[in-house]
Amino acid sequence: MATVKCSIPKGTRDFLPSEMARRNYIFDTIRSVFKAFSFEPIETPALENLSTLMGKYGEEGDKLLFKVLNSGNFMEGVDFNEDYHRVAPRICDRGLRYDLTVPFARFVVQHRDQIVFPFRRYQLQPVWRADRPQKGRYREFYQCDADMIGSSSLLNELELVQMADMVFDRLGINVVMKINNRKVLAGIAEKIGAPDKIVDITVAIDKLDKIGHDGVMDELRERGLDDNQMAALLPVMTLDGNATQKLDRLEQLFTASETGKKGVAELRELFGYIEGAGVKCDVELDLTLARGLNYYTGAIFEVKAKDVQMGSILGGGRYDNLTGIFGMPDVSGVGISFGADRIYDVLTELNAFPADLSQSARVLFINFGPAEQAACVRVAAQLRRQGIATLIYPEAAKMKKQMDYANRKQIPFVAFVGENEMRDGTVTLKNMADGSQQTVPANSLASLLQ
């Protein structure tokens, strides 16, 4: 058999135990906040029908979907001279999920009789995008989502802001949360005389961080905006001042746009809630925030770390009729998604993970031989029943080898059960940090280790 090169696809990663400990620290922190706000867990399959996924993320998103070929003789009768969009559905009708929100909308419709509205769900699962791998951008990555569906109250948006604030405060990441509203963007499109170009405008503006101002202007020109429209767009997108000042100016601009005025009103209400809630992180109104996904209809969110050069580490927004695509119209939802992989990269760059995360065991029992090993098994069983992570070295190897193992695994305590300890019903415990030792009754070892 030929030797196979050990490798994985670009944009995917293996995780060592120490890395998994750090990832689980992030997941556990996020999950604990979701639970504090009474969200319930669900899971959906990695594979969805392409009919569920296609057309929900815009032109750019559809290109990044991983499509899975049908099984069997799927090539039979296919004319590859045909248009791709006609051929593709005949050779692949499933795809890996692109995000967790569209599958969630499908889930809500499919299980509408089994859930109680308003429904609050959280979900921590991987998603896949056929993107070009680069720093902070992977082809397989985890999203940690929380959504409320079945309510249009802006109190929901406030709670999402509070959750984001709480998570990043617990993780020790200094962040700024940027907020906008798709109705405001629609109002701007109406103001510059391009109401039919709202999707083109939002898709282009969403790339501002990637391609810069000139790149956005070039793309808007390619998408059909003329120089007068772009000249009118720029001053609105670059309004300065605090949120109240920007909203006052927008209100003056939107005298003829009911959609724009509604967006301003929603932002005023939301920023009022945020001010009264005592949110710790910086929150600002950013009129260049667009969120390129087509299904957003109201408030949109994005969070960036202040101290690390990284893309957004959280995104989300309001979607008013995503379930309508699946036959359940007029059900409004709103949600946020934490990018666990980018958060990991930020914490790594900041060196902000707790020091003891990679600790695999609290104590290691040294193995002196069969009789001592049997005594260690009994004591170890008691410790494990009390929730203390305990290891017994599997062989009666040389003492140096066993102690080196404890050091390499960063195990803080080593326990010795020799002839004297077996006779007296005791254990000698060594603190690996300072080298101190003490001999204690076996039945009091748990309280000492705790």
C-alpha cells in the first residue's frame, strides 16, 4: 500500500488537547451566558437540502456554499454544455450549512407544533464556507448562536447586546459594538434615488474593511450607481457625532422616507435601552455597517476587538420573514452569532487564557508495583467520585520517568502510596509547584486537593 501524506484540507484545523481546553473555555463561557438569559439548546444536521440554503445569503454567499454530490450514478444524462445553474441541482441536492440561522428558520417551521413562541434557542456547531483561507478566516469554523423568534420587541435586541457585553467582559476582551439598521440603509438608498439598489449598496459597503473606500466606490459603480448617487451617498455614510446627533441628522434627511424614519425610531429606542441598561463595552452607531446577508431587515450588530487586528468576532441582526420562505410568514426573529475561532485567535494574541486550562489531572498516583497499585486504585476511585480528576501511572516505571510525566502534563500534585502508607492508611502528597510534602489520612485527601 502506498504511503499517504498526512495533511488536512486548507482552511481546516486539528486541535491538540491544550487547544481544546482553551476552545472549551470559550464555549463554556458563552454557553453559561446563554443559559443565564434562558435560551434553550438545539442542534441541526451538518447537511441541509440545497433548496434550504440557496438564495438566502445573496449572490456572494451562494458562491461559497459547499455542495455535496448525489450518490449513485449522478452523472448519467447530464449535458455539461448546459448552464451551471441548471446542471447543479441534478448532480447535487445537498450542501454543508453556511450558517446556523437559515437552518434554524427551517427548524422552526418544521417543528412549529413542538416549540413555544416566543422561542429562544442557542446553538454551538460548526459551519462551512468555500472561502479563501487567511488570518481569522477558515473554511470550517464554529458559530455560537442565540436567537429569539416570534417577537418584534426591541427588548430582544437589548438582551443580545447585554449578552455580548457579558461574554466579552468574562473573557477579558476589550471590544466595541457597532449597531446599524437595515431600514436606515434602505432610507439612504431612497434618499440618493436608488431604492432598487439597496442589496447592491449593502453588499458593497459590507466590504469596506476588506477593499477600502475606493474599492467600495468602484464596486458601487460596477453595480450601476452613477457618480451623482455615489456623491450623495458618501456624506450620509460618514456622518460624525454620537448616536443621537447622527439620528437627528438622519431624521432631517428622511422626511420623504417612511422606511428610513422607522429605522431611525427603532435605533433611538434601542440606544435608549442600552444607555439605561449600563452596558460596559463601547457601543456606537456605525452607518457603514451593512451585514451582507440578504435576510436582515432591522437592527444589525457587529463586534470587534479593540486591541487586536482582526475581523468581526460577533455579528447578527433582525430578520422579519425568514421563516416565510419555508411557508410560515410574518414571524420576526433576531439573533447574534459569536465567532468562536476568531475569539480564540484574539485571546491567543492577547495571551489572555487562564493559566490552568490545560491541566488534565489534579493529582497523579505514582505506581510502585502491583500491591501499591491496588491501594492507589481504591483511593483514586474515592477521589473521582468527588469530582477530582485523578490519574494512576499505568506501569511501575522508574520514578524519574513518572515524575517527568507529571511535570510535562502540568499536574499540580503527585501522590505516593508505599509500604508505610499502605500500613497506616495514609497518602503522601507532593506539591509540584514548591516541592513541599505532607502525609495525610487517605479519607481526607479529597478535601486537601479541593
